[in-house]
Amino acid sequence: MPRQESPRLGRESIGEFELLYRIAFGGMAELFAARRRGTSEVVALKRILPELAGDRVFVDMFLDEARIAATLDHPNIVKVQETGSADGQHFMVMEHLVGRDLAAVTRVLRERAETMPEAAAIRIIADAARGLDHAHEMSDAGGEPLRIIHRDVSPRNVFLTAGGVVKILDFGIAKARDRLSITRTGTVKGKFPYMSPEAIRDEELDRRTDVFSLGVLLWELTTGLRLFTGATDYEILRRILNRPIPRPSEVVPGYRPDLEAVVRRALAKQRDRRTPTAAALAADLEAIAQPTSSDVADLLARVFPGVVVETATDSGSQPVTRADRPSAGTPRRGRFGRLVDAIRRRPSGA
């Protein structure tokens, strides 16, 4: 979902919230800077697109995200303050964040041919892991695990605030035990270069799929390179499944062995050999070094002097279009399913 600011909207409002300007929009929702009438506090307000407000499938997906996100309360997860509806419009209100997402930071670093400082990279992934572990550990009022899995851990969904706080964004495609909407078989459930092998194979997922995605991010942040690339989506998926993952020391001379061991364990393609939890990954990283939020804040200030105001969004999420709506009868597997079938048919060494 591209970030596109629009001119101020005058006094357009939703319920008791005055919309100041639009920050971003996508296939399912749009995000605004907003202010509750009678207050000066700026919040982020996300609403389902007006033309989709009558579509039950899209409304259920949006309400799923709101319901899941509202249960989470952790310093490393963007806070959903409230949800509501007014004049036939469903919305959620989130904290307003000042900073940039990890995609923007790494893009500038690559343009400058620079690698992220090791301390900042470790702090970012450790904090993101702490936030995800909170989600993974959530239980309902009766103590039953909710089994929340993010499934879209990628640079667009990791936000760095000007104060150096790391925030996980967008639980819009998260999977929980009792979610309302049913994800259709064969549809995209994350960014291809950050998907785990088991997600590509459309297997039953657990928290370790998010650990693998964090491992990809850690490899990339500490090498300055992309891990899984290809001319086509098919090639990216095939490489994740079939190609050995290069050791960071193969591309960065002098890469520290203890950090490489952590990276390789998080990226184990067989999940039984992978770092078992996000908390364990954070602990592994913090055993190597103890960087602080100042390391992240210093990085952001250097990459983006005079950091601009941006709000937590789901800007990186896969657009949902009308063509994605399920038809009556058996759900179609779609392009993603065809890619998976093609990969499975290819010999592993191809």
C-alpha cells in the first residue's frame, strides 16, 4: 500500500474523529492522521474503503485485524487504542508514530552502499522478536492459547520510531485460533522473500514461521544484501525451498561467528532445527551484545535527518482486490497456488 499524502480534507469526519489528511491507502483500507474533537492529540485512524463497506468478506477481514490487534499490549507492537463504527464505516484508532519503516531505512542504506551498524541491527531484531513473542504467547480469558501468528514479518511491517523504539505493524493477515474470516487456500499470506518454507508449502503454521522471517531480516540487515532474490516470484519461492542459504561470512569477510550461528539457527529450513521461539531468538541476540534504543535512534537520525512524521500503517501488505474475492463453490487456488504446484513438480536441484 503506497504512502501517498493528500491535501487536507477540511472537516470530513468519522464519528467523533476529524480527519486531518490521508497518509496511505490500499486495496482494502486507508489510513488517516486524525484528531478526536475537543482534543489536540493526533492519532492514526484506519478505515475500510467506503466502496467495500458493504462487502461482508472485506468487513470480516478488517474486523479480524482489529480484534486481534486490540488484544495485544506490548511496547514493540503498535497499539490499537479503540475500534468502532459510525455512519456505516468501520475503523480502528492506533497510536501515531513518528519515524520510518525498516524498508525505507534499508533502501537508503543500500543506495549509499552502507551496511547497518551491527548494534542497531541486533536491537531491531531483538525488539521485533520480543513483540512477536508477546503475540505468540497470548491466551484468551480462559487461558486457552490464541496461537496468533503474524505471517507477514517484513521490512514494511517493522517501524522504527524517532526515539529508537521498534514497533511491529499490521496483523491484518495474522492467523489466530478463533479468527472470524477463513483465509482461502492458495492466496498470498506474506511477502515472498520473507516467507518460510512451510508457508510456501501451505502447511499448518506455528510461531516458527515468524522466526524464519526474522532470520531473513537479520541476515539482510547484517550483510546489507537481499537474501532471496529472483527474476520472478517463482524463482524466489524455489530458492527459499531448494537452495542452500549462504553463510553471512561467505559474503561479509570477518562476520562474527557467534552472530552467524544465531542467524543460521533462525534460518533452518526444517523447523524442528530452527530457533523454537521469538523469545529464544531475542535471548540469543542479547547474549551477543546489549545495544540500546539509542543505537536505533542514532541510525534513524543519520539516515533521515530531521525525521518526517509517518504513522504506523500496513503499507506493505499485499493489496486485496475485487478479483481476490472468493466465488461460490470451491475456492480458487489462484496464482500463488499454481506457483507452489510448479515448484513441487520441479526436481529439488533444478
